[in-house]
Amino acid sequence: MSLSRSSAIPRSALTTMAASRRTVLRGMALSGLAVGGANLLAACGGDDDSGPSSGSGATVKFGINEADGSGPAYDRLKGMADAYTKETDTKVSLNAVDHNTFQESINTYLQGTPDDVFTWFAGFRMAQFAENGLITDLSDVWPIDGLNDSFKQASTAPDGKQYFVPVSYYPWAVFYRKSVFEKNGWVAPETNDDFMALMDDMQGKGITPFAFGDKDGWPAMGTFDILNMRLNGFDFHMSLMAGDEAWDGDEVKLVFDTWRTLLPYHQADPLGRTWQEAATAMGKGECGMYLLGTFVVDALGENGEDLDFFTFPQLDSSIPADSLDAPIDGFCVAAAGQNQEAGKEMIKWLGSAQAADAGNNAADAPFIAANSGASTSTYSDLQKKSVEVVSAAANIAQFMDRDTNADFANTVMIPSIQEFLKNPDDIDGITASIQEQANSIF
């Protein structure tokens, strides 16, 4: 049974998400972008092969953050590019780069000779590029049929203009194998006491409760996010991301202290393990659970029929467990792209139901489309549940590295969290260091 179109995220939930971020963004002093480090993304720009600006025979360059052959995420984007060429007779020059290289090189890429259209994210990361003039105003592209006003707001920078077109979203939650839970008589916990009892029982049966890998630096941010939202609330979390709260205050120290008590329930030595390797450990039944996004399915090479999830339980009785990370992915047009007109035409099509369907039909694992008109016939039970859970959430965050200053996330928080994972008893020293660096960035 497929979801009806009315099962897409309701306006109320997305409005809450967008309004919360807009409030934060307006108060932020967006930092300048550093140039350097990695080389320009491979195969980007340089050749003036754009052809006509639009119409039959035009060429648009499309930069994506998935390497050729990397799995369903690449297949979906390639499928969308192929469908656009078939639909419009516009040649799409695809520049496929692995995810981490794309992330690390994005600043240099946008200030060089970038592709016309590129994959990116909603939140601070989009707004920061808009403020620095690195992405194109897409206000004339909106409205896009099937993307409601709330998605439009999620695409809006502090200047009130749109610079982003959403294509999909996904929640972060605690995933587990249904067969493993059934075999051991376990059920999804409803309270923190249930949660602790479940983890103790897993350990007693020789199963590590949580798969955990942070070799790439960003996955552990999800753990910080959910603990902060559960212990200090959504508003505090967003204010902290904006640099308006103290990183060396009691609230943040409580987050790290709580995390420290949970570390013995996680796989040891996470800095030597990628998120895919951690997912494999859960897939094999070596670990009982994994806090991650629904993209965990991609690492398992299956459609998720044996997977289920629950949202992280309440930790403070005064703070409801109704907030979660649910990042929105989509596309921007690079301001330095050679073919602005063709880029705008393509990006509007990429936001359509037709584009979402083309992407999902090209991959074994479909994404959850932002466009309410997209077909849900290929959605798994996991994705249907994802739609329901995100719809029911009172507050949605975009994930730490999308909700805060990019320099702060990458140069301060990644090494700081990794230092905490190596030395979890030095909370005072770690939080003091974070605050000192935050003072210079914010």
C-alpha cells in the first residue's frame, strides 16, 4: 500500500521548522568563506562547452556529491539527469565527486569555475553561501508546483530571497533489525528506563547496544544534537548553534556528561570506523541499534524490510521528546556558473514530482520526496514511517553541520567531539576550548 499525497509533511510541521531556522539565521553574523585546502572538485568548469543558454541543444553542468557507482544516492541523481536530458533535449554534463571530497572542497569550488547546478543543503549552509554571493537568487523560479510554502521558507535566506530547491528529506532516529529484536524479545523503548534496561539486556547477551563510527567526523554530531534537544530543548539547541549560548555552560557540560555515561554502550574506538562499517556491524547483529539517518539502508545493500526505528526517548520530564534532526537535501545554482539561464531551468525541473519519480525509479532505494505530487508507490514501510514521524514532530533541526557556521562545525566541533570520544573525562577542558574558538568565529 502506498502513501497518499496528503501523507507528505504537513504545512504546520514544516512551518515550525522553517520559522525556527529563520529566527536563528536573522540573528547570525555569517562569517567569510575560507579559500584553500583541497583542490577544485575534479572535472569542474574550465571548458566553455556550455552551448546555447537554454532550449534544444543547451548544456548544463551538474555537480553532485556522490561518486560514480557509489550506490543508490548516485543512481538517483544520475537518473534525474538522464530524465532531464530526455525531457528537454538539454545535455547534462555530470560531475560526480565522492561525498567527503565534495564537502571539503565546496568553498574553493564555488569561488572558482563551478558547475551550473550542484547538490546542497537547506539551513545555515545555504544561507551562508547566499550571504557571500556564491549562489544565485532563485526567487523567479518559485513557486514550484508540489513544494508548499513551508519548503519555500526552508529555501529562503535572511534577505528574504530563495536560493535553494528541495528534493528530499530524511529523519535521524535509532535503527534496529526487526529480526534481532524479535529473536531476543526486545521492543522499542518508550521511556529512558526502558531504554537503559534494553541496553543492559543487550550487553548481557553479548551484543553491543549501539553501532558507532566517527572516522569521517560528522556522524557523532547527530548524537550531540539529539542529546542537546532532549536535555536542553529545541530553542536552546538552535540558539547554541547560532553562537548565542555558552558552550562552556552547565547545559552543554550536561550533554557531554550524559554522553559519557552512554559511551560504554557504544562500539569502542569509533574514530577508526566509518559509518558504513558501523552500519554493517548492526546489519550482522553484532550491534543492536544505530543512531543515524535513513541512509543507513544504503550501507546495508537492501531495501530495509528488516529495519525499523524509534525516536530517541525523553531524558528530562519537562522537555517533550518531539524534536529531531530531519535534514532537507536539494540543489543550488552557482553564481559563477557559466550558464545561469539553463541552470535555473534545470533546477526548477529538479524540484518537480517528475524529477523525484525519475530519481526513485532509477535506484533500488528511493528517497522521500519533498514534492507532494511524487509517487510513493516505491516507498518502503521504513519510508512511510519516516513521513509519519517527521510529520508528527513539533520541531525539526537540520543537523549540526547545517544549522551552524560551516567553519565552526568543521574546524571546531569535529575535532572537539573526536577529542571528547578519546578523552571523555576532560569535559571542562573540551568545552572551554570550544567556547574560546566560538568567541572568535561568532
